[in-house]
Amino acid sequence: MASQYSSFPGMDDILPGEIEKWQWLEEKTRTAFACWGFNEIRTPLLEPTELFTRSIGETTDIVHKEMYTFKDRGDRNMTLRPEMTASVARAVIQNGLLKTNKFLKLFYTGAMFRAERPQAGRKRQFHQIGAELVNLTREDDPYYADWLIVRVLINFLDYLKIKNLKFRINDLTLINGEQAELVRSKLRKYFESHKSKLDPDSVYRLDKNVLRIFDSKIETTRALIRDVPWNDIAPFSEEFLKLNKLLQEGFEGNVSFEIDRTLVRGLDYYTGVVFEVASSTLGAQDALAGGGRYDRLYEELGSTSTPCTGFSIGMERLLMVLEKNNPTAQSQMSTKSIYFASIFPNDNHAAFLKTVGASRSLTESGFRVIVAEPSPKLGDHLKRASKLGASYTVIRGDQELTEKKWTVKNMMTGDQASIPEGGLLNYLMQNTKELELP
Ligand code: HAM
């Protein structure tokens, strides 16, 4: 029967059958980030509204149009987090994490909320995988953290075997750094001299925050954006060009590299190198990940100067890419999924408890297990196992119980093997492949 209630548009349930992919991705995330020395952080979904208005910026689309903001019972302004960089900064400052550590490498996964118009790849409740490098500096190499964070991102996508990526980079140091006023006034002058061609939103932004003109989708404005005389307004530094060379040399063939002067990102906290990764398989919403340097956010939130950089990846979009153009990943998601079919009578509780025990030791070794309720109909079990994407079905009936064995069926080939009771884990370990870390 259809329920009279539905979830809000753009806020989806993740159901059994789908959730396995999320769990797989979360597992890969933990493995990959641990290798780079990152620790996980979790922060509340709700934060004081001012945290986001101050850090992301009043004139940004996110703050201006997309935040879920309301008053709680204590009349406090609260907001469902639209992103996590500000929350992580708040948590680091509040908990004094930099008092015991010179620098921090943090990663997170979790739900974010933005009131955008829902469409494929654009949700109102969506999920991100993110990483932040906090206070990691090297005097001999001011762009070291920028290099590292991009490497972490590209390595991660490479580890997941994602192909056809487009990487774009820009340096906002002059535009948003100490010379910001001068550079912005030059930019303002340029746009003012073409004011008649600007769309009304951009005219409003001209005085409020000239950089937000770059978010415009209107073609006449986009043409003006393409023609900005950058070399007069904000030429690139030698160091930035060196960084580009270093990054480009390290990219594999499946990542294209582009310097994009128009890349300013939709959040105000950036002060230096910014970057985005798009996927040509995603369609209209092709931004897969974005990030960059934000050296003033901690001061803005009342702490001391703390240089930072980071990125976030959209998990819905990442899963879409994995499914659409990476069939190997798709099959790897179920490689370690094992279905236990108990075909002995369902009053044999002792046998069932033993099966649960065996499944637990598989779980501890990284397998995903599905333990079905006992039922004599093997055909039904096998149908369900294949529907759930299990790669092996472990069968146990009266005969296996007497012989102290498992019958293990490979769901791809249909091959069956008879395995002694204590040898199940070993057998499955040897017969399932894992992704290799690059
Ligand atoms: P962002 O570019 O706003 O950056 O979001 C990062 C990614 O989240 C996007 O590239 C996209 O894949 C995904 N995303 C954003 N909005 C939606 C949506 N409505 N539906 C589905 N996916 C979406 C940030 O959030 C910054 N915190 C990145 C960062 C971390 N900068 C420094 N550190």
C-alpha cells in the first residue's frame, strides 16, 4: 500500500540493494585516506547559521538562496550544514586540536543540505567525501600543501579507477589575498566599462562582490568573463606555474589538465590555489569534486592565522561515474558479498547460530555477508542471492551438517566446491580479488 507520506523532493532514501555501494565506497575511502595519514572527523548536521554566513559569504548562492535555516525552540538561528569545511574549522578551534598537533590531516563523509532544484546528480540532501589539511606549511615550498591535496584527490580517484577526468586549476592569491582590494577594483572597472552587457544579477554583484559575477550562467556575461585581461589585472606567480608543471607531470593519461582563469568557486573563503575535477560522463552536473586554499577562515572564526587547503567530492556523482563508466568497479563492489543459504529445517537453532558465527568471522575480514533465514527452498535462496549481487553463496543443509562442510557456489560461473568447516574464510579470501592501492 502506498504511504500517504513521501520524503521531500531531492532527499532520497538509500535502500538495501543500493546501500552496499555506499558501504563499499566508504570502506575504500577509509583505506585510501588512512594511507595518506588522514584521521576521520564527524561534526553535527546542525550548526549556528552565522558559522556559514561568515565563512561561505553572504553574497554566495549557497548562503543567499540554498541554506536550510530555521529558529529552534530556544530562538537560536540554526542551519543544516551545506558543506563541512566551516564545521571542521569550528570543531578544530573549539576543541583546541592544534594545541597538541602542529598540523592536522582530516577527512570526513556525510550528508550536506542545499535547497537547489533537484535533478540527476543534484540533490537537496547529498553526501560528500572531504579532506582538509590544517596548518600544514613548509617554508621552503609555499605551495607544498596545494600539491599534496591535489595528489590525494587524484590518487583517490585513480584508486577507484575512475577515468576521463578533467582537472581545472586557478590561483586566487592576488584576487583574494592581501592585494585583493586593488585587484578587485581593477576587475570592477573592467566590468563597469561593459555594464550594458551584464545581466541584472551581475550588475547587483558588481558592487556587492565582483567575484560572484563569475558564477553567472548568462552568455553575454560569460563572454565578458572570458575576455578579462588577466595579465594586467592579476598575473600568475612563478611558484604557481611551477606547481602546475609538477602536478601535470604527475597526472596519468586519464586526467586532462587546464588552467582556468574563470574558476573562482562558489564559496568566499578561498585565498589561493583553487581547483575542480569534472567527469565527462556526468552530463550537465559534471563537477565531481572541488576545493582549494583557505588561509583566513580560522582568523575569521576568531582563531589565529592557520593556512589550510582541502577538497570535497560529491558521493552521489562519484557513484554515478563508477556505475556508468567503470563496470570493473561495479563487479568489485559485489566481489566480497557472500550469501549464506541455510537449507536445514528452521528449528535447528544450533546450526543457524553456527552459521551466524562463521559469517561473523568473514565480516571481520572485510566481507559483506547476507545471512538468510533458514528455508529448504535452495532455488529461492539462489534467486535472492543473485538479486542482491552476492558473488558466492555458502550453502548448508543436513548433508553438509553431517559431513561438517560448506558447499560454496560461485554465482558468476555456477561452479561449486565442498569446503571443510574451518576452511571457509581461507577459500573465499583466495577466490575474491581486491582493489590494489596505487
Ligand atoms: P563544493 O564545490 O560546493 O565544495 O562541493 C563539492 C562537491 O559536492 C561538488 O563538486 C559536487 O560533486 C558535490 N555537490 C555539491 N552540491 C551538490 C548537490 N546539490 N547535489 C549533489 N552533489 C553536490 C565544497 O563543498 C567545499 N567544502 C570543498 C572544500 C573543502 N574546499 C576546501 N575544503
